[in-house]
Amino acid sequence: MAESCLLYYITDRTAFPGDELSRRRRLLEKISEAVRAGVDYIQLREKDLPTRDLESLAREAMSVIRDSAQLRTENRERKTTLLINSRTDVALAVQADGVHLRCDDLSPQEVRTVWQCGAGAPARANSPRDPLIAVSCHSPAEVAQAAASAATFAVFAPVFEKKDARPAGLNLLHEACQTNIPVLALGGITLDNAHACLAAGASGIAAIRLFQENDIAEVAKRLRHS
């Protein structure tokens, strides 16, 4: 597999055992682990949290990312960026790198317009002037629309499995990858089937369990150097 394989860790603190404090602590530890392993993107996807709690967690995540970058031993040239799920306001408030949008969410153009205005506010002066924007897509047509709307990259799912959705499969993934933006594969991705996704044209791998339930440094090594 190519060293250029993009890695996208999607968080889910509810999968960790214990009370809320324990889950948050474990999640921040995983974020630190992901940064030190050279993961490219982290999506904070804690959709159940009230705005204030989400913003607080996002600030902690940004702090952890900055601190952990100093401890990285491999892939030192890679920068780990934080995207907030669906909340442009929170992303701006915590000076995150961008947002991850649903396919029926605001368009990337609308987010960029809001971002340019918001990043000019004094409290947000350090926010990136040009946000990273990922879009969840479930068909080649949605990927094409994301590309036309100037998304940074698309996350195509589910490739292999999801409880309430029919797997798209590798053929549709390959079709979705015939666009001018990177497409990351999501949904039932394992170390055994990730190579097939990259062979189908995916620029990288997005996952929750693959990263949260395993040693991230080992996962990154296997995906990029096997």
C-alpha cells in the first residue's frame, strides 16, 4: 500500500466504557495516539453533545493535537487536522481546520462563505482562512456533486457494511473515485479489505472502529507500508 494513503479517524466516545468523564479522557488519549501515528484527519463526531459540551471537547482536542504533534516520531512531515462534524460555528470558535458535512447539509460553498466572515472576527483570527471540507457521500453522483461544490475530499460509504444501509461495494467505490477530488472509503473497513479499496481508486481509509479498537500506529504502518 502507498505511503500516500490518507487516514481519517472518526471519533465515537460512546464506544468507550465508563462514565462521561472516563469516555472523554479515553477519547483524548486516542486522538493523541492518532496524531503521534501520523493520521491525516480526525473528525470530532460527537453528535449527541450539546453545543457547549461539544465546543469544550473540541478545544481540548485541539490542545491535544498541538501537544502531541511535538511527540510524533514517524511521519513528522504530516500534519493532523481536526474537522468538526456539521458544526461550522464550533469549528470556527475553536480554530479547527474545517468541517465534515452530511450530503444534505450546507454546501461547501456556503460553508466557505460563512468561514470567510467568521474567520475575520477578532476571537477567530487564527482560524484557517480556507477550511478543509469533507462531505459524506453514498453514491457516485453525490461525490460528483461534492467535487462540483469545491469540497476538499469525499468520504464514500458504506463500502462493505452498515446496519441500516446496503453496502455500495467496490464497483461503485471505483466509479465514485473517477472525480477530481480525493475519495476516502468508509464502512466495514479492515486491514484485510483496505487494500481492495485503495486498488479501486480510494485515496485513503476512513474509520471509527479500525482506529479506536486497535493500536493506531500499527494500523497506520500496515495501511501505508504493507
